[in-house]
Amino acid sequence: MYVVNLNREVYVTALIVVAGIVLGMFNYEPSWFDTRPHYYHMTYNSKEQCQEAREQIKDRGTVCTDKHDLYKTK
């Protein structure tokens, strides 16, 4: 078994690459990093009705669940 001796530059490069990917993801889709709490808003009869209501609210913090409940951030 061979042991690879990696020098400090490799670790720094890997750290910079990972940090760049995370920051790039934040710029691309900041809602992935949204930690605000979601509050119950209303229950709908179907997924389609919930999605339509979600689009009308136009808040990026709205979420439809599998039980057709709509939650939104305040």
C-alpha cells in the first residue's frame, strides 16, 4: 500500500474549490440556504390548486406539501 504525501498547497486548493462551489450555489439559488421558519397558510383539495395559489403569492418562501398544505414565510 502506497502512502501519498500531499503537501499543504493541495489542501488549500481543495478548500478554496469547495468554498467557491458553496458560494456559487448561494448565488445561483439562495433559497437553498433559507433558514426562515415556515408557517401554515391554508389546505387545498389538490396539488394543482396548491401550486396555483403558491404562484399567485409570488413569495419564494412558499412551499406546498404532499398533503396539499401551503406554508409560507413571514
